[in-house]
Amino acid sequence: MTGGETKHALRKQMIEIDRLRFPTGTAVATILKTPGSGIEKARLLFFGMVISAIIYLIQQFPLFGLPHIIPEVVDLGSALHLPEWINLTIALSLMVFGMGLITGRNGLIVLAGGILSYYIITPVVKALGWLPAEVQGAAISSYVYGNMTRPLGIGMLLGGSIAGLILSLPVIAVAMKSLAQASKVKDSNGNNEELPIYYLIGGATLAFLLLLVTAYKLGGLGLGRSLLTALIGVAWIFIASLLVAMSTGMTDWSPVSGLSLVSVMILLYLTNKNVPLTILMGATVGVAISGAADMMQDLKTGHMVGAIPSRQQKVELLTAWLGPIIALTVVGLIWNAYGIGNEKVPAPQAMALKSMVEAVLGGSVPIDKFIAGGLLGFALSLSGVPGLGVLVGLSMYLPMLYIIPYGIGCVVNEIAKRKKGYEFIVEKVLPFAAGLMVGEAAMTLLFAVLTVAGVLQP
């Protein structure tokens, strides 16, 4: 390959192939392109937004003292008189349905993995008597999820990502080599499409130094252990970022919380179980890998609307500091509107983090399940189906509450594609699905703002 042919290798693998749909990025690109691509797409987009917003508004009728016509979740298990331990609760979310509607075939693996986790593994575990005697009824499903399938899913995510990393090494090597020539290779307009490699080297070096100083100065660790902590931290950011980008691209689900839990577990051992230092550094790693998913979504959007990647990346680097401010603002908004750690906002990831810290301190980390899941995820990803281990692991990690509506959207996408063709998906389904995602998201934010302002009572 010449420099011009190879310089896009990694980006093409992650962005420009149809396998990685990046549903949110695709939805944003659809919105940006719609005004200039025909009144029909604009109508579909607007129609989807209106439907999604109206359904969400009806679901919130109890806040206005009106009848609860459409609930936010439906317990089909109770309606069908199934045993309590069969979790068949479904979120009535058009936003999640829209995500599946954009994702299509890849999401079917997530649906299959969820069925395996909740409706095959759980009954087998119960039948074999692997449950504590005190775990009965509805608690069985949550116990199996929290203590078995979720650790296995996290392990499969890790194993699948390592396999994906190994399979991608030739592409990464070509991409790294071509990045070194990026400043010399320009497009027809004289612009560099890729950032020069010194941006990557500089970023990795800065991350290493920040982790090193944090571990040495704030944690009081020795120089040797601080160096080791910083080195492993940077390597983990790279691996976890690749995994997050793959998962987000294939399904729009980002396993940042699970990977952050693993980060905390690793850092607890590296920092001699210094909990405050571990939480600080774990949050830093979590923000870094979350930023990877966001940047890939943005690059997907840019690719679809014809943007220049290098310019996008420069803007991302210059404005990355805005992300934590906005995130903290939103968390503060939710905190003031509903509180955190209650029935309305149970903060399950915070409780999971607390449980992980207590497990490490108490010596009860499910290492065996992480290893078993890792081996299985590694094997699945080497089976020939791209990202299979990651997708199945992701489905075992996610709650079934959202997998079902997401999977239904994927099924509808496949049916429409077979009956109407791919052009129908691009011209009709994508703008409508984008509207479904935007409508509910906008209404959710609006209700939070109104609650904080005192207009509504949670």
C-alpha cells in the first residue's frame, strides 16, 4: 500500500464500514443531513420526534395528577402469571427501540445473549441448586445477574476485546505507520485528513505523567510502584478505549461502567488498596475511555456529512474539558430534581462500585468468573464472527429491561431490510429512528429542568 492508501486504515475499520453503525452518531448525521436531503426525510424525522415526545409525556401523566395510561415499564411476567424468578420486565422506551432500529443485525446477537443469560442460564442455575437457600422468588433473577452473568459478561467483554485487539494488530500497525506520514499526505484540497502521530505520542505521555504524579504525590506510593501504576493505567486506557469504541459502534451500548469497575479492581491492587486514590484514578480512567466512545461517535457523524477528521479531532482535543463540566452539571440537575440513591434514581453503578471495593478489600472478587468469561469471550471473538465475544458479553452485562425493546428494534430493521431493501432503511427508517431517539431524550431533559425549577414535583 502507498501512504495515501494506508493512512485511513484504522479509521476505515472503526468508522467507514457498515458493521460499526454507531447508532447515535448515525442519528445525529441524519438530523444534520435531513434539511438538505428532501422534505420527506424531514417529515419522518419530525414525525418520530413528535411520537416519542408524546409517548414520554403520557408516561409522565402522574406528575400532573392525571391517570397513568402508559407506564414506563411493563412486567409481562406477572401479566402472563410466570414464576417470579423469570424476569420479563420491559421498558416502554421508544428511544431504546430507535437505537435498535438503527443498529439492525448486530443487535440481534445482543438480544440472543440476553435470552441466554436470563432465560437459559438462570433456570439452569436454579435447577442445579446453585443458589443460597435464602434467595427465593423474584430475588433469584437479580442474584444470578449480579453474582454470575454480570461478572461473566464483564470477563467476556475483556476476553473479546483482547481477541479483537490481536486480530486488529496488523491494521493498527499499518495505521500507526501511516500516521507518521500524515503531515506529508494531503487530500485534494490540501488538508491533512489525519492528525500527525506526535499528537498521539504527546497525549499518551501526558496521561502517563498525570497518573504518575497522582500516584506518587497524592497516593504516597514509591517511585517504582507509581511508575508501574501509571504504565498499566495508560495501557488499560488504550485497551478499554478500543473495547468501548467497538461496543458503541456495533450496538450504541457503552460498557464504560463495567470497565471502570475492572479499572478500580486493578488499581486497588496496584495502590496497596488505597481507596481514595483508587476512586480518583478510576474516575480518571473512566472519563478517558468514555471520551473514546464520544469521539468515535463524532467521527462517524463527520464521515457521514463529509467532515475532515483531523479538524474534528483538533476541536475534540481543544474542547474535551467541556465534557466533565456538562456531565457534572447534568448529574447535579438529576440530584436536585430526584435525588440519588433512591427508588427514582437508584444509582446502581455507584452501588456496584461500592460492592467491588468491598469485595477486593474482603478478598471475595469473582476472579474465577472473570477468567471463565474472558476465555469464552476470547474464543468467541476468534470464531470468525467479528466482535462476537464483545457482543455476547455486552448482552450478559446489560439488564434485560432494555435489551428486549432494543432487540425488537433490531428485528424490525431486519424485516424491513428484507422486504423493502437497504435503500428503504437509509431513506425512511434511519430518519424516523433518529427522531424517536431525539424526542424522548429531549423530553427527559426538559422534565428534569422543570423539576429543578420547582414547576414539577418528582
